[in-house]
Amino acid sequence: MFKNKTILITGGAGFIGSHTCVELLNGGHEIVVVDNFANSKPKAIDIVQQLSGKSLKFYEGDICDANLLERIFAENDISCVIHFAGYKAVAESVAQPLMYYHNNVYGTIVLLEVMKKHGCKSMIFSSSATVYGIPETAPITEEARLGVINPYGRTKLVIEDICRDLSASDSEWCFSLLRYFNPVGAHESGKLGEDPNGIPNNLMPVIMQAASGKIAELKVFGNDYPTRDGTCIRDYIHVVDLAKGHVAALNCMKQGVEAYNLGTGNGYSVLEMIEAFGRVNNVNIPYQIASRRQGDAAECWSEPRKAERELGWKAQLGLEQMCRDAWEFVQKNKK
């Protein structure tokens, strides 16, 4: 649908955004990227162009800056936006909810207003499995009850609702809401991967810190859940598979609003992830059991068949590849 058209990528220097940029460029798309480097680094833009052998147009700035967005749309013929830009740490959102509402929700409203003004009415939104809150059952389908338990998840659900309301008011809008489960891994080159600013919040970066000696040990929050080994079970998806899911969504955009789970349909426990990472990479990962964290669901894994049926997309890379590629990135980018 958007072949050979220009796609705007907000947050395109981030973990998922940068990998998606590589896949889009490899697929022959023209892309424009805007990022303020709040949780990313400028070198990611150079690496994207190096890996793809293609060039992109880059703007440094914030999506809350309407004047910047106006300039981007005035200078480029944007046909669709893939919207990654947003803060994403659950604990930080609990501590600083206003910062999350301002950046994630207000920033999206500014972006949508500029899109509307310039006649661009297609968006792929980087949503999250957090919109399901504490799931009632697993695997989780797109029809599951939506109910969030933290400000980060609430910003994602509010933005989803904004998209639904906007589509109801104007049928020309096309929205694809991609609900990610747990992105891990890195580009097979080892040059592009997860490199967060500050303290990481997700399991895989913490595993890698424990494996490389940056932290003394990993904390496993709770081993008394009603799961096969007592630790929480999650659906981990390779970031390259996730990036390809955005390309698939781009090729299948249609009027209205559609939500898709992007996951593997397989659940792995925290202890299984630690074991797999250590075994695949032949490293020791010291850990200790700590008390449960408030709001952690025992099981959260996807039913991804809607994406396969409607987008022609299915995750291809398994757990061992996720662990191998993630560690390869760390080894090649030691500081």
C-alpha cells in the first residue's frame, strides 16, 4: 500500500525503532526519522544506514514540538507514520506519571493534529501487552478484556482509545495497533541492539548485566507463583521478528482500527530464560530470589494467530537465537 512512499518513524533511533528502520530500508521504503535521544543514541542512525546500505533523512527533536513536526511534514511527502516515540519504564511511570502523560499522550495528540492538517491519516502505533493488565487467562487474544495497572500501560491504552475515537469521527483514518509482548535479541551483525540510557528495566538487559559482571547478581522477583517453576512466565520475541511485523502491518493497512498481538505464542519463565541464556552463551548468571513485585502477572503470553491470518506475519526466531544475538551485541559493544 505504501510501497515507494515516505514513512515517518518517530523514535526511530530506539531499540525497536532502529531495527524496524533497517527492515523498511531493506524493503525499498523511503523513511524519515525523528528522535530526541531520550532513551537512544545518535550512533544508531549511522548503524541503520550502514546495515541497510541505504540513506535516511533524520531530524533531532521531540514529538511534543508542533513546529518541528510541521517542518517535517512540510519538507517531506509523508504517507504513513510508525509511532515508536514514548517513555516505556513501568516503575518510572509510577514515580513520574505526569512526565509519562505529557510525553506519551500529549506528544501523540500533537503528532495526530499535524498529521490531520497535512492529510496523512495512516498510523502504526507501538502499543503494548500492558494494555491487558493482569490477564484473566493465557494465551491472550486481541479480544481479551483491557485493563491497565500502571501509568505506562494507561498511556498506551489512552492512545489506543484516541485512535478509536478519531477513526469513529472520520472513516478515512487507518490505524494498526501493535501490542508487543517482550522484545529481546539484537541484529545478527551484533552492531544494533538494546542499549538503554540509565538503568535497564526489562529482564534481558539485566541478565546481560549479571552475565558480564556489571551487577553482582540478578534479582528474581518471586518464586511462588502458580507456574511450572514458581517464576513469572512471559512471551519473548526477537526484535527482528518484531520489526518485520511492522513492515507486514504497513503492507496491510486498511481503514478503521485493528489491534494485533506481536508475540511468539510461547511462554518462558524467568528461570528458564536465565538457564537458556547461560547455556547458549556458556556464561554464569548469578541470581537470588527476591519478594514479588506489585502488579506482576503470573503468566502473560500471546495468541498471535490474528497477525498470521491477516498480516501474513509469524515470528521465526526462537529463544536460543534471541539469547545468542543479545549476547553477541554486548560482546561487540563493550564499554
